Amino acid sequence: MAFMDEWEIALEDKSRELKECQENKNLKSCLGCDKVNDCELRDGYVKAVYESMSKGEGGGFEF
């Protein structure tokens, strides 16, 4: 098993929480949820994705 840093661990945790929420609501995506634009769980997941990519270096995310 490969070493996971703190950002990857946080991302896995948030991903698991998000998937559990989707399953509980019988959704395949957050886009079908009426709370998609005001969801702390989803916002936390997005933040964890950015932090995982930047490894905590901060700054903005550019496509």
C-alpha cells in the first residue's frame, strides 16, 4: 500500500462521506440534490480536492 499524505486521507474521508450521502438519497450525483448549491458536505469535499492537489500550499486553483 502506498503512503498517503494528510491531504489524500482527508480527501478519501470526504469522498466516502459524500458517496454515503448520495446513496442515502438514492442519487448518483450531487447534481440531482435540491441542496447542491448550499451543501456543507459537498463544499468540504471540493475544498479537500483542492487541498489534495495543492498539498496545502494555498493559492487559487486554475484550470
